[in-house]
Amino acid sequence: KIVVLDGYTLNPGDISWSGLEEHGELTVYDRTPADKIVERIGNAEIIFTNKTPLTRETFDRCPEIRFVGVLATGYNVVDTEYAKSRGIPVTNIPTYGTAAVAQFAFALLLELCHHVGAHSDSVHKGDWTKCPDFCYWNYPLVELAGKTFGIIGFGRIGQAAARIAQAMGMKVLAYDQFFDPKLENDELKYARLDELFAGSDVISLHCPLFPSTQGIINKTNIAKMKDGVMIINTSRGPLVVEQDLAKALNSGKVAGAALDVVSTEPIGSGNVLLKVQNCIITPHIAWAPRESRNRLMNIAVDNLKAFLSG
Ligand code: NAD
């Protein structure tokens, strides 16, 4: 028995599930609320989840689980230590969306720099260049060439983002707990975290959510950044202390932030970031071009096959 707890994220109408169907009796739920997780898993052995949490309690109450496939790169929704202690392999899908997420980080950054949406809205409303309703100076444009792009987490997506930044004429500072000096070049240098905070015009987060990275964008670190810095987060919401970022946006210390991820998803109506200016928020969609979702499904099936073949 194979259960997918939150298939809606893959858009089942768009992506074929036949690769999973070949391996068992497949049930795909669109979404599973917390109070239905145990009931829906029942005695199924193979579980796929994207964002539905699998806790220690779930594993205890669903003793038939033999395999967990996370339909995502980040696997913080699963208590992997506990799964490991019970001999249950947990697989993730690290490579399917590398290009898509790096591209999205730049979609966010370019929107902060150009306000394409706001300018287009003005034109659609009939205001071509009429001030004050529409004026370039209400939405100042920013040129990126020559500026410094700071990357926290220089893995697959961080490196793909660096290639785009360099193609745009930016210098890159990269911080990672493991850094291969062979990756350095004239315009791409490894930096300690404090050097990156002090030297970057844009800071883009590409590290996973771990206790060591949680809250890495906080008031102490924001104080070390350049005035007018821009912050991009396509990684995980809890990397940012949202109250601290909101204050920094309101004071102008941070000129703009663009976030594909927030501390609680879906975002709560009380989230402080909904009320600040110059903060773009998208609903965790960086990974979602159709090309990426197809790749994700194919790798999920390969992971299951690898498990079934021992
Ligand atoms: P990756 O594993 O290739 O790279 C992560 C890098 O972070 C690694 O080089 C690792 O050494 C580094 N790192 C780990 N702990 C660190 C620390 N304490 N300080 C600095 N660096 C540290 O992962 P990836 O494929 O590049 O993905 C990065 C993240 O992007 C994922 O963890 C996930 O949270 C996020 N993601 C988001 C979306 C989306 O739709 N928004 C989609 C896919 C992935």
C-alpha cells in the first residue's frame, strides 16, 4: 500500500502517477490535515509526503511504515533520527529543482530591483508616465552589475545562483560550512559569515534549515550588513527572524526583501511581514515549473525502486 499525503503540490492533473502505481495500491490525497495523518496512513508501508509532517508519534502509531519518500529537497518535515532508529529509510530528492530555484531567486531579486509588476499595473490602469500615480522615482530601479551577491549555503542551488550572478556582472561572496577552494575565481570568493554580511549588497539564503542555521537572519546579523542591503530567501522560512526583518525593512536598513518561504506556511494573517513595505512574498513555489515536477516524480519512483530492490 502506497499513500501520498499531499499530492496537490505536484498538481496530479499535470503529472503522471503511473510510475508509483506500478509498485502497489496507490492512494493519493490532495492534502492531509494533522488530525488525519495517522488514519490515512493506516497500515500502508510506503508513504510519500511533501510538507505533511511525519513525527515520532506518527511512526509509533503507524508501525507498518517501511519507507518514506519526501517529495522535496528539504526533509525537515520528517523526524529522520527517529525513522533511522526504527530502520525506516527516508529519501529526499535533492537535484530536481536546482535550476528552477536559482532562477526564482533572481526573479525575486529582479522584481525588487525593477518593480516590473507595479510598473505594468500602472500601464494597465492607463498611467504611462503620469506622476504621482505612476512615476519612475516612486519605484527606483537598481542596477546589479558591479554589486556583490552574498550566498549563504554554497551547495547545488547556491552555486547555480552564483553562475547567474556572475553572468550579470556581479561579484560573489560565498559562505558554507564546507567550502572547496577550487570553486573560487577572480569574481567569486569564499567569505566568513561576518565578511559576507559586511560586504554584500544582496544576501541570498541557500542553506538547509538546521539548528545551526535557524534564525541566521536576526537583528544582530542585520546590524552587520550594509545599509540598503536586499535579502532573498528561497530556502526555508525559519532561517529568518521575521520580527527582526520587519523592523529592518521599516527602518530602511534593509531596502527590500523577497521571500518564497516564511516561518509558518501557509502564511498566517498575523505575520508581521504582510504589513511591511518592500517585502515580496510568494507561496513556496520556486521549485514548481512543470519540468522540475516531472523530474521530481521520476526520481521519487527511482528512490522507491532502489528501496524495493534492496
Ligand atoms: P545542497 O545540500 O546542495 O546545499 C546546501 C548547502 O548548505 C551545502 O553546501 C551545505 O554544506 C550548506 N550548509 C549546511 N549547513 C550550513 C551552515 N550551517 N552554514 C552554511 N552552509 C551550510 O542543497 P540545495 O539543493 O542547494 O538546496 C538548498 C535549500 O534550498 C534546501 O535545503 C531547501 O531548504 C531549499 N529549497 C527550496 C525550494 C523552494 O521551492 N523554495 C526548493 C528546493 C530546495
